[in-house]
Amino acid sequence: MRRDREQIKYWSLRPASWRAVFEVIKVNFTGTASMENACRIVFMICLIHLLGGGLYAQRDLKVIPPTDPELERKTFILPEGFEVNLFAADPQIAKPIQMNFDPQGRLWIASSETYPHIEPGAKPKDKILYLQDLDGDGVSDKTEVFAEGLLIPTAVAYGNDGVYVGASTELLHFKDTNGDGKADQKEIVLSGFGTEDTHHIIHTLRYGPDSHLYFNQSIYIHSHIETPWGIHRLNAGGMWRFRPETLELSVFARGLVNQWGTDFDRYGQTFGTDGAGGEGINYMVPGASYMTAYGAQRILHGLNPGSPKHCGLEIVESEHLPDDWQGSMITNDFRGHRVCRFVLTEDASGYRSQEQQEVIKSDHVAFRPIDVKQGPDGAIYIADWYNPIIQHGEVDFRDPRRDHTHGRIWRVTYTGKPTLKPVDFTKLSTDELLSHVDSPNRYSRSQAKVVLKEQGEKVLPEVLAWANKHSNDQLNLEALWIHQSFGKIEPALLGKCLNSKDHHVRAAATRVVGQLIQKVDSPLEILAQRIADTHPQVRLEAIRALAEVKQPEAVSIALQALEQDVDENIDYALWLTCRDLEPIWTPALLDGSLNVESPPQALPFLLRSSGSAAGTATLVQKIQQGTLDGSARLDALRVIADIGTPEHLGAIFDLSLSDNISDEFRHALLHTLYPAAVNRKIIPPRDLNQIKKLADANSPSIRAAVVMCIGAWKHQPLRDVVLSATQDEKISLQDRSSAIRALGAFSDQPAATELINLAKSKSAPILRRVAIEELLRLRPQQAANLSILFFQSASAPDSQPLFQSILQRKGAADHVAKALAGKTIPKDVAVVGARILSSSGQQDSALAKLLQTAGGLNQDPVKLSPAQMQTLVEDVLANGNAARGEQIFRRQNLNCLKCHAVGPAGGTIGSNLLSLGATAQPDYIIESILDPNAKVKEGFHTVVVATDEGKIYSGIKARETGTQLFLKDADGKELMILKDSIEQQKQGASLMPAGLTSNITHQELIDLSAFLYALGRVPEFTISTQQIVRHWETIQATQQAAFQFRRISYAAAATDNPDFQWSRVYSHVNGELAVSELPELRIRNRSAAGNRGMSFVRTEFNSESGKIGFKLNSGNGLQIWIDEKPIDSSELITAEVEKGQHQLTIAIDQSVRKTALKVMPVNDPGFAHIELPTGE
């Protein structure tokens, strides 16, 4: 009884998100709080918790739809030939979280009416239940509660004559021993999983092809699991792999924000979806890390950047479904009320993913599909959480609009083919079960294997005989997996699979070798053959399998993969294997017993991957002997710059002075010495005066590199070389800027004096600005005064880098604020400064307030009363124009697209707005515009860091390792900060600046809100699944550009002419690029009468070798080039290209063309595949 009371006490007082509590307690720069303040905070948290919801309602959802399932069903839009019926609904079921079928055809459901949080004093009442369709009419006839009294169970899967259940800290097993349909036996299988967040606890149980259980946990969870095989830990998100009968547990992959979908294709390749990420389908490589992975220095990305958040995943293979649906991946956009379908095609070692027409699309606000499974009849079953309110981070736990009692299971069928006859696999003989392993229906294959596994090892002789009888590679693989499920390797089967003509089978068998490495004879010999395989997917699996061979030779074999094409996945896998095996190969490399001589790039790759200095001397020797060239030599030099000793750098110094080397090689050597000095403070132990002979080299790049090295070494005898370069008007502004920084590196009074003179001079703005930036470190108050003079005379674009430098230097912002008091600067300059301060999370600083006064700005957030908000919402709904709002959203002075993407196009710093209107109410959108810091979305607070070098960094936290912190700044650039160098760290505000509306009218605010509310909700403002070119660059209308076009031809736009200034521009949500929004170059004798001229745009793309094509909405008024080759303008343009990156350039005659431009790649049969850019 006491234990029950303690459990109730624990659950009733536990927050749904401990992270929120910890964030509140971070009250000052050092992250510590006084005891008094801490007590106050805890008291406030408890008070808020006990008072329940209603205090911070975030959304004004007024219209709660009727709960009639038929009314919901009528809102569903399906592809032609498909229909949907209700399989089960409340009151028989409520709030389904996960579902799985068993071998008898019963549908098991984990159900929680409690989510997101149990009320104080309440007892847990959630359930595990199963449904049965007894008469085969596609509707459930029986519902049985199998287990109850649970608290938010999040996973269920049949197994071991019962069901496994993910429940908070534990993986449980329930069993019915007396046949009454209810569990009477409960076993704690594993415990120690984290519970920091109720929608992140362990979930998504799924059997792999090896009959192991795979399941996930999410970003805020920290798990420490003790098994007979040792303690296993997983901090943050990741995927577990578990063999229940032996309790063998391992981490299959790490990362993702909230992975609520996992499945395996017919050959065991693994895929996942992320309920809080934005990259669609993720290809899960064994041992790999993905976004948010704790401690990861590198990550792999998903296949659909800019995609909405997805929940659940099922790869369908069913004779009931159309042929072109076989192998499709079905998942759920629960925010956008959609069930989505993706089709994957192989791409080297990985895959490409393309979204198709939705399985179901709805505008019903409570339709929340969260899980999907193929059923025993071949139909698609969808678990509908049914709730107008989702998650627990945006709306109060006790919000009365939350639905706790409803839930549905929908069944989607294809009218063109009959459904399949369900089979009770528990009643079949071994031969019958094996016949279903050969089925084209994945449900039949998986359930037959579940039953075979439960029959025990006695089935293995029959399995082997069955495989030998059929002599089919696919069946050999299935037989190999059945043996693996018992921890067995059958050498003959393994050999057949490894040597199959089908690369899919070879890759799958190679993964088995890695997973059962201790039971495989001669694993190095086997994997060496796979590393030389002709298919990259086999090589990828072999690279990762070699990480399990704890012998030095394993890494040498893995590095042989560099002999063939290396794509992103293989490069990552090889990097990861080198790091995994570092404790094994390092001693062997040092004592000379490990040979990494071939291929030439192997040793540089190995050392760069690990950061180990072992073997660096060998690299130096190879460079001296000239046995490395090209990319292998550059790789080796980068390694020496990063980890070489002083003597290694001395050898590079000596070589740079040689007479018989090329300028290109000499330049690379000097750029090895420079970063070593700047980043590691290592100076070659040589007579540095010898470098002067290169100061007069014919090559400008050599002279510039020499100047940079002299400054980095602070070598006084050659100071005049640097000073001369700062004043040399014959060299480029970029090289003079580098020379000014080199001068600043001396950090003494003479340097400061020269910098002050430069800052006061009439030199180009970039030179004055760089001089001031150097003075920020040397003479901060003088630099502040000079900064104000600069701001008063420079343009806004020229001022932006200086503002950024001021914020990156500790204390500089305070000095500039003091210098700015009582002065005025141009409004545009002040706007830029305020925006940069806001994007750094420092909009409340003294400098931010003075900028408002000095520039005449109003940057204060706008807070509305409930009545004012209601009036504004009504105005948006009645008078908002989404089309005008999109134009406002795209304005350069608002910079919305710099941070926010809409689907695949735009910035990646802010949240993707792809389906904002389908998930957020107007009041939430309006408040986010008027007062961005009122409710900052999870994961989008800035982090402000001060280092021991006096630098300030700010941005969104991207990831963190034991020694490094990675931030993403407002420009989308990733910053790496050594944690040992951090003096202070605090949470900033939103990157979205307050006061956005100070430069827009009331009607523009209404229209902007209407546009955001329409995204993903209104068809014309919903991103199409069709591939469309959305990323463009356009030539700015400068005099230099116009001169070049008059002088040469329009074809110059397809070249890298330095006189052209290109800037980013994106297509509209509907995919059209409005030509009226593009800069016009007034080119004499080529413009029609009136205000028309020429515009130029380009986009880059990757393609396979062969014939490529693009469809245009019209070829009127266009001239087109692919790379630099002219192409006839028409609605279909084609070209023959080699594999790799290419460029499409289009000249638009605005006197002829009035319509927008819309360009779509042709990825039909007969055309080489085109991959378009995503993100920024």
C-alpha cells in the first residue's frame, strides 16, 4: 500500500517536462541561482502546477467540431480508387498512441486518456487493449481491455505469448495465462529509461527483420539500463535494439528530436520519421547520429529537408494495393491533418525520397493521425488520436479543449483489387509458415517469422531445408535472418547471401556479419571482399560492420573504400568507423605494425577523422617526398595544420621556401602554417626572416599569405612588410583587409596607432571597418567612438559586419552604447543594428535601447489585452488577404525568409512554417509577430556564450559534445566553441526581433497574419508534393553588371563573372517566381519602351549522367543556359550532362514576359534524376 501511495504521489507531482523546470531555474549569466530565488521559483512552479491550466492559454480555438466520426470521415480526400471506413471508434477505444497487429490478426493498442499529465491524487487508468474483426467486414467487432492501471503507455507489440509495453521508465511484458483475454502476469523486462518528458519516453516498438525489438526514445530523455551484459546509456534521442530472450540491448542509432516512426524495407534497410524534426524520411545507418544527437561531432540528415513533422512509419507491400504503391512509405503529418506517402529510389549508398499525393488529406481540426500499419487484409490502418489540441508545450495541461475520450482507427482500401483473406498464423504448421515467409505481403512475412521464432530453435533444420529447396536469394536472406533471431549463423546460408547477384541481399548479409561478428569465421576476410564490392550500399554496410572487429587491421581494410566513389553516407560511415576503432588502431600505428600506405588519402583521412597526432610525421615525410598530390596532399596539410607538432610545421616552413615547387603548392603550405599559428599558437622553430623572400613573389595570393603568416607569428622584424601591404592601393581590397588584420595581430601601440589612422582615413569602407574591428580588441573605447563615426557615414550593408563584430567582442557593446549616447545615426543603419542585436538574443541591452533613440526606431514588443486580441483576430479572419500577406512576408526589410523556411525553401534558423496555419490559431500567430519572446517555441531560444578570449557568441544550440558546443547563428552558419574556453553561458531570447510591426501598417499586419494562418491550411498556400525549383539567385541591378551585358552578351550570366552581384531569392509558396519582383537591369538598346529591362536568375542542381529535363510554365521571353551551353527556350528543355553539380541560368526579358516563372525538374523514366537544393 505504501508503495502504491508513493507511486501516486510521484506521478501526480511530476511535471510533464522537467526541462521546462530547469530552464526556469537558469536565472543569471552563470546559470546559478541563490537559494532564496531557487525556493521562490520552485514555489511558483508548484503553485502553477496545482492551479492547473487556464493561466497561459496560447490559442483561441473557438470552434470545436462535432465528434461524430462520419462527419470527420466526410472531410477526407483520398487518391482516386481509394476509400476509407471506420474500423473502430470511441467509446470502445480512446486516444490510441501506438498500434500493432499480432499473428492472429488482432490489433493491439496502447491507449492513454491521461496524456499529457495525470491530475494530482488521480490513479493511473490507461490501458492496453486489442480489437478483432471477427466477420471480415473491415469493422472491429470485439474490444478487449487486456491490461489497465497504466500511466501513459506509449508502445505495444506482440511477443512471447503476450505483449511488450513501453510504460514510462520500464519495458514491461504482460501475459494471459488462464485464457480469459486479460493479462494476469506482469514482468518488468527492462527498467531505467528516462521520464523527463511524457511524449519523449520510450515508444514505437517494432520488430526488425532479425526479429529483434527496436524502439525509440526522444531528445529530453536520459536512460541508464542495467542488463546482464552491462550498463547501457543513451542520453537524448535514439533507437534501441533489443533481444528479449537474452536481454541483449544496444543503441542502433542516436539523435532525431522525437522519432515516432521506424520501419525496415524488404532487405532490412532502416528508416525513421521524426515527430518534431523537419527532414521527412531518415535513412538510418547503423551506429550513426542524426540531428540533436548528444555528443555528436557529425550527423547525417534526412531525405526530405523542409518537410513537416511526421509520426509513424509503415512500408507497405500488399497484393491488395496498386502496383506502384509497393514499397511506399506511409507516415502521418499529424499537425497538417494528412496521411502522407513517400516513394524512395536508390541513390549510390543511400536513397532519394519524393512525396506523393496524400493517402488522406483533411481540414478537420481534430483529425490527428499518429500511427499507421498494414493489416492482415492488406489494407492500411490509421490510428487517429483525435484531438483539436496536440502536444503539451503550447497549450495548458488542463486546457478544457483537450479531448481525453475519443479516438478512431481508420481503414483505407483500394477499390481496384480485393482485400486479402486474414490468416491465423498461430494455427499453421512450420511448412505453412515458411510458405508465408515467401509471400509478397509484408504482413504475412513478418507474422510468420514471429510465430517461427516462438516455436524455438527446433524449426531451424526445416528452415534450412526450405531455403535449400528453393535456391532463391531473397529466401536465403529470410532464412539467414531466422537463424540470426536465435543468435545463430549458418555459414552456407551466409555465403550464398554474401555472394548474391542482388546487391540488396549482399548488403543485408553484410549487416548480419557485423551484428553477429563474434560468431563469424574470418570476419576480416569476409568484410575485405565486401569493401571492394561494386555497389556502394554493400561497401557502406561493410564499413560499419568493421567497427565491430576490434583489431587494428579492421580500420586499414575500411579505408580501402576510398579507392572507389565516396558519397556523403560512405564518407560519414568511414569517419565514424575510424573514430570507433581509434583505441584499437592507435597503438599499432605508433609501433609501425599497422600499414595505412594505400590508398594515398587513407592516412590523412584516418588522422583527420580521429584528431590523433599518431602518424603525422609520416604525412610530413610523404609531402616532402612528393608522393602525395591533389586532394590527398591538401587533406594531409589540413591534418598537419590541425594536429602537427612544431617540428612538423617547421618542415612545412622549409618546404614553402623551396624554389622548385608550384605557386599552388606554396600557397597550400603557407595556409597550413597560418591556421596552426592562429588556432593553436604554434610557430615553426625556424628563422622566420627567410619568409621575406616570398613577400615579393609574382603571385598576389602568395604575397597575401606571407603577410597573414607574419601577423599570426607577430614577427616584429618583418612588420614593415605587413604595414606596406595595408597601404598598397595596387592590391585587392580583400588582401588589404587581410593585411590590416595581420597588423592588428601585433597587438601593440604602434599597431593601434596605424589602425586609428586607417579608421579615420578616407579609405574604402571595408578597410576602415576592418581597422575598427581590430581596435575593438586593442583600444575598445577609441574603437567605439570610431564606430559611431563609421555608422554616421556608411551604408546599412557596410555597417552590418561591424555590428556583428561589436557583439562578438566582450564589453564592446557597452563601450559603443556609451559613445552613442546623445548622437544620431541613419535609420537604416539603426534598423540593421537592432536586428542583429535581436538575432543575437541581446535586444534588451543598453546598446539596443540607445539604437532606438539614435535611429528614431520603435522596437518595443506590442502586448494586447484579451479584448484587443479578439478584435484583431476577427479582423484577420474577415479582412486579411493572404496573397498580399505573402508579399509582405517576402520583403527584404523584414528578413522573414532569412530565418524561416516555407517547406524546402528559406532559412533554417527559425521554425519551418510549412503547415503553420494547420496547427496554430490566429491569436497565437499574431502574438508571435507582435511579441516574439512571449512564447518561444521549444528549441528556438538563443544561447549567449562568453569565452576566455573575450569573444561573445550567440545562436540556437545545434548540438553538443563532451568538449564542444555548436551554435547556429542568425545567418545559418554553424559556430564551434570549445567548452573549456567558455567563461559564461546564458539563455537569450528568440532570434525573431521585437518591433517587426513598427515598419508595417495595420492592414499589412492583418494581411501578414492571414498569410501565415493560410499556410498548410488553404490549398493555394500549401506546398505541393511536386518538385519545383524554389531556390534562385538573381543579379543585382548595378552599373557594372549593366556595362558587362552591354559590352558582351546575356550569356555572361551563365559564367562566374566577378562584376555580377548575386543575391538569394525564393519562389512563392505556389512555386512561381514573380518576375516583377526581380531586379531589372536597364540595358541600352535591349529594353522595350517603358520601365522594363532584363532580369537574370540561376539555380544549381545535382543530377545523374544522361538526359535531363525541366518543364516550364512558359518559354516566352526567356533565354536559357545549362552550365554555359545555350538551350532553346520552350515548355520542355533538355540537355545531356555528366553526373554532378550543374547550373540552370535564365535571362528574362521583362518587356516581353509578364507572367511568373515556374520550373519543374523532369524525373520521369528516360530522364536522369535531378536533385534540387533545399534550405537557405
